[in-house]
Amino acid sequence: MDEQLIKDCTAKAQAWLGDGFDDETKAAVRAMLDNEDKTDLIEAFYQNLEFGTGGLRGIMGPGTNRMNKYVVGMATQGFANYINRAFPDIQPAVVVGHDCRNNGRMFAETVAAIFSANGIKVYLFESLRPTPEISFAIRQLHAQAGVNVTASHNPKEYNGYKAYWDDGAQVLSPHDTGIIDEVNKVTIDKVKFEPNYDLIKIIGGEMDIDYLNAVKEAMVDQDVILRQKDLGIVYSPLHGTGRVIIPAALRTWGFQNINVVREQMVIDGNFPTVVSPNPENSEAMTLGMKLGDKLNADLVIASDPDADRLAIVCRDNKGQWMILNGNQTAMMFSWYIITNKKKLGQLKGNEFMVKTIVTSELIKKIANKNGVEIFDEFTGFKWIAYRIRINEGKKKYIGGGEESFGFLPFDKVRDKDSPASICLICEIAAWAKDNGMTLFDLLLKIYEEYGFQKEKAVSVVKPGKSGADEIKAMMESFRNNPPKELGGSPVVLAKDFKTLKQVDCKTGVVSDVDMPATSNVLQYFTENGAKVSVRPSGTEPKIKFYCEVPADFDGDYVKASAAAEETLKKICTSLGI
């Protein structure tokens, strides 16, 4: 074990034994210092928890690399300093919310206290609320910023802190680096923990009503819903923030046959009924599918703990439950929005959609064929929000999504929005039923028209400092020695979003990649139409590989999927994963 690293971590830990820290924290730090095995000490103190793609996120516990009230406090003090500097001529306001996670309310109240102590007006939600409602509230209240205490779909040990700016989107440059600079200047003795209650206003029900009214703007065709109002829906909030707002939203749209997974309606940051509260994992949908069988439901839906992501389960052509992946979900949303707005005369010619660079290319095909402009942006919904913002007043946003089960079908929110997306997917299911189809039949219809693609995301987890070093080395290796072929097909185009250069591998011609910023992402396109993207996660200790391959499609989903899976296996072998 690195002796200098132990020495550095020991010095940082000893600073946490001072007067600014409570007795419980000091006792936990002393225990780490006294332990002969210094692993816990190093993991807790080897770095400062920093803003990643969405703010802070980490395992809860004492230490500079952990989520606790002191790290949250220093981050908030730095954020407050930046806000006051950015808005010197007004009294700024912020919105603060949290989800169902352990310590969520305590962290949110800590955040509110510090903002108020710095002369900033705070709108604090009375209890847990969905992430998209926080984003909506920032815009609705004309606030200058916001914080949502959430770790999204991470395991129960995690909590996090999403920082938002005045457009309701998560912070981007220059604000992200500006906030980090301010945070890095803060020491614990500079944090103003004592609240100014005159500046804290509790909000709740009135914002729920405004948000529910706004969500209805995502509706495309209410007549379809009214004809199929008895569509059998099973919904689970996975112990999180969707438990009240999503059933209410479905009712305001006109759906009447809404059934909830009662065991998962209980608010619980320990997520007792699932291994992980991530709707991307099929295991999390087990109880919902069981209830769906009992009720002979048409579809099963879940939202993650902070209700920004959704998962959809429909019946295949044999009547068995099938979980749609995030690419299929985004593709279906895009197809329905474009096709039916076009039929209803709602497209005026200035509409646009957005997807992320790692999301299915089929969405681009759908948009291009129908004359709808589409933009590719970096991973992270803040980039979709960025595109909405710069087009505001010039073009009409009609939808955008990413492969990780996030979609936004209207522009009153600037983050992933599962309440609106869940209502819309139920409308799509109603439309399909109205036309003698299931969601699965609709999926096949889209593949028949636009071609079959199969996607696979592989995450290689490398925890801790050694893992971070290993991930960095892997990215350097791919960057310096790019693959010549993937799965037996030559690589014809390689993009590096860190240098914003792309190489035509056949001619060797290097050209620029037009993006609003740089990002540590590599992307390869093969001769046979496959796409592979490689990126380290900004919030979790892993490197991600996003693979997409085509296959011949004659209407047989199983056959096409199996053929594509063989290609995907070959590509993974080529990548060494």
C-alpha cells in the first residue's frame, strides 16, 4: 500500500477531528485511523467528492470522498458564493428538493439552511418530489438555481446532489467549473450552517397542480385515450417519488384502470423489495410483472427512485412479458410523436428532436425520413436541455431521449421526466390497442419500416482509486491504439470527442467534429453499420461500452435478435470485454 497516500489520507482525516465536526463523525474517523487496514481510510479520504456529469454523488459516510452533511455543506457554501457572485443585483432564489433516500431530508434541510444563511431565498419542497418537478419549479418560480438531493437509480448506500441553473437544467460550463472553483475554496469553518428561516418558504401541493397541468402538454391525441381509458396499467414507483404524482398524472390524462404495486408504494431508502432500484435491471420489474399477470394488464411501468427514468414492460407476440430497453423506448416515443403529430397537422416545419450520441441511430432515421431536424448531443440530459435552450424561440422542441431509460416529451421541464413519459407511453399503448396492436406489434412495425438494430451496454466496474487509474489507462489505450475492426467488420470512422476530431479510416482524412464542448468519449463505426461508443462514467466507478448492430429483419424478432447477439458477442471479444 502506498505509504505517501496513507500519510496524505491520515492528515486529511485528522482535520476531521476538529471542532467543526460532530461527535459521531469524529468517532467514525478515529476508528478508520486506528484500524491497521487503511483501505476504508483511503477510500474515504483519497480525494474530494467532486461535481461530475450531474453534481455530487457518492457513498454515504464520513470523509472527503463521501456524502455527508459536511461535504454537502461545503459544496452548498461554494454554490451559494457562486450564485451571489453571478446575480449581484438581485436577491437570488433557489429551489431545493430531495427523493426517498436515507438522509435525503437532512441533506435537503442542510442545503436550505446554508443558502438562507447566505441571503438567498429558498423554496424547499415539503417532502420528497420527482426530479422533473424540481426542474419545473425552478422555471415556474423564476429561480436562479436549484438543488435536488438524489442518487437517482444507484444502490441504497449512495446519495447525491444535482445542481441546477436558472433554466431548470443541470449546470453546464462555465457554471459547473465556476461552482467547483468556489467549492474548492471553502473550508468547513467557512460554512454558514445556521438558517435564516425568514428566507425559507415551504412549497408542495400548489406546485404539484401546476406541474400536472404542464405534463398534459405532452399529450398528442386525447381522443385515443378516451376510447381506450380502460387500458390495463400496472405501475411501481420502486419505493420512490413517483408514488403520488404518476397515478395522479395518468388520471388527469383520462386513464382509469391504474393498478399499483403496493409493496413498492412504501417510501423506503433501503429499497427492500429489489436488489437495486434501477428500472434498467429486469429484477426490479418482477413484482410488477407478477401483478400484471394476475390482472391480465396491458403493460407494466416503473419509475426509478427520483422518477426521472422509466421502464416499460409489454407483452410479446406469445403473450409473455418483455422489457423494452431504453433505445426501444426512445425510438417508440420518437416514432409516435412524429407520426401522429404529422397526421394531426401539428407539425409546422420548425420542430426538432434530440438524442445522445450513444443512443440508437434508428431515431435519427425516423426523424430524417419525416423531415424533422434532429441533434446529437453528449451523454447526460443537461446536453439535451442545452439544445432546447439555444433553440428556444426559434424552433419547437417535440421530444428527446437517451438510451438509459430517460425521455422528455415537452419543454416545460429540462431534465428526464418519467411522469410525462409514462403518460405518453400509455397513450401510445392506447393508440396501438385502438389500431388492433400491442406495443410489441408497434415495435415490429417500426423495425419493418426503418430496419432492425440491437443495442447492448456493457459496464466494466472498477471501484476505488486503483479502479479509477485502471479506467484512465483503458481510455488511453483505446485512444492511442484504436481498433481496426470490430466483430470482423472494418472500422470506417473513428470519432474522438475529447479532441473533437474524426478519422475516415479508409482515406485517413481527419476532420472536425461539431460539438458545443469536449467529452472523454470515443466512438467507432464499422462497415456493416455497427456503432460502438466508449466512455468512463462521470458519476460511478465504471467504464461503459455502448454497442449497436444491425441485423436482417423479416418480421421475426427472436431470429433478428439472435443474429444481432452473435455480432455483439464478436464485438465484445474484439474490445476485450
